[in-house]
Amino acid sequence: MPRGRAGAGRTPTRAGVRGIRLSGGEVQHTAVARALVRRPDLLVLDDVSSARDVETERSL
């Protein structure tokens, strides 16, 4: 289950079934970020921006 970073004096935020609900764009953003952190030799992205807003899509 993905966990957000905790602020000073706060507990981490849980996201997923028992945590907060994420939008489709947030789920995709998290998946892309997790893939990039692993630094794969090859990363295949198919329609990676389908659930994103225009501004975020442009930044990709």
C-alpha cells in the first residue's frame, strides 16, 4: 500500500483500500514515479497521460 511522507510531527498518510482515495491521475502519477525510482534499463509507457490534466501532461 502506498504511503505518503509524514510532515513534522505527523504520521504517514496511507493511500489505498483502507486509506484515502486517489484519483485516476494520482494513481498513474504514483505508478510512473515508482517505476522511475527503480531506474529500469527499459520503461514502456502506454497512454501514460490518459488520466492527467493538461498542465501535468505537458510537464511530462
